[in-house]
Amino acid sequence: MHRVENSELKVVEPKTSQKQKKAPIKEPQAPKITSTEYATNVTVEKGSQKKLAKKIQSVMGKDNTYQVAFQDLNNSSKYVRLGNSKRVQNANGTMKLYLLLALYKKAQSGKIGRKTAIKIKKSDLVKGEQMLQLNMAYGIAYLRQAMMRGNKTAANALLRKVGKKYVNQVAHEFGADQTEIVGKFSSDPVGHTTANDLDATLKGLYQGRVLKRQHAYTVLGTMHGQKNKLTSKISGTSYGIGDDNSAFAIVQNRGHSYCMSVWCNTDKNFAKLGKTIETWVNKH
């Protein structure tokens, strides 16, 4: 009942003659990415660190829809996975992680090299971006750097070269079974994922699964210094990406190594979440 009462309605009038007019059809719409879900109960995965889980719940609040995952990368028993949402969520900027993983999986197999160049096509271009020119060829490293600075044309060109199907295949190899790129980086959404999928991917990347160390380090190096709200108030070295609804990071500080991932209908609590996790880690 709550869902029906809060659904958006779109009125669609079919083409009819003046003599025969049909009643308008009302179609309920799916909730927008920034809206809250209907479930309010928070589920904490068995084995999670209880004290940290309580702190995370307090930070995220009772009025938001969210998923959070934390993992100590040096101790498999120290983790937290919780949320009041279990469904797959839309994501945009954070999907760069999976494009990077697929890009370097191609490099690992020798299908892409340092000398590989990609010519910009009309389908890659994003309105308002002038850094990359139509029919000009650019190297992989240059496009990668442009993408990490926010250039969507570069991201589209890299995605076209690697292929959505291959990106999704690599995501699944990392254990991100619910993650998929469905559009271009100029579309909304680019894809969908979960905090747990991001968590599994970061653990696999850190542990050298799927990608060999050399290429795993390159991916981490690409994400180094990419500050987002989740890491904006923490110290140490971080490797991550964020957007308006999701963020993740691998963090190394004071001898600790851990990863954290979040999806929420709003990013207003991301900075406090990152700081809360860092404080708990430094005490344990």
C-alpha cells in the first residue's frame, strides 16, 4: 500500500479519433534513485563486528536507504555488511572500477598494449566536452587519465574498445555477480551494483585475484588520490572512486589495510561514515 501511495503516475493517452476517446492509462513508475525504499529494517550479516555495525547504523540514519560493507584486509574475520536495502542499485562514476579492471585484464592477456590507440567516434562524444576531438586517436594511458579526471568521452571510448560484455564478465570473475554496465558513461545509469559486490571486488583486487600483481597495482595507482566524500575526512593512503550515490575505497593507514563500500540514496553522510570506520579501525 505504501508503494502504491508513493508511486509516480505517468498518464499516457493513446492515439484515438475524435469520435472514440479512450480513458487515460495510469502507469505506476519505479522509485527514482534518490528516493528511499520501503523497507526500514536494517539487516546485519552474521559475523559482522557488532559495535562497528551500530556506529554505522547511527551515522547512516533512519530516513535513508543504504548498503554498507567494510572488510579488514589483513583479518578476514573483521568485517561488517549491513543495510536496509538488498536490491541492486544504479551507479554511475563508481562503474569506472569495472572498466579499469577489464582494461587491464585485456592488457594482461596481450590484447591491449602501451601502443594501442583509440580513435574517437561520434558515438563517444559527450556534449560540452572539448578535450578530445572527433576522429583523433589517443593512447590508452591518456584516455585513462582523462576518464579519471571526469571526461566521459574518454570513458565511452575505452568502454567501446573493451566492450560491455567483457566488462561484465570480468566483474563476475571478481565475484560481483549482481554488477553490470548497461549504458555509456554519458547515460544515467551507467550500470548497477551493490555494496557487497564492490566489497568482493576490492578484496579480490587487493589479494591479486583475476589480475596479476603488476596490473592490479596499476589499477590501484590509477585510483590513488581520487578523493571522494567517503575518504574526504580520513588520513592515510586511499584508492577509490565515488559519485552522488555510491563510493568505495581501499585504505592503508597506521599499519592497517581495509576496504569500505557504500550505496545510499544520498551522499550527505559519506564523509562521516568514512571517518567513523577509520576511527574504529585505528582502535582495533
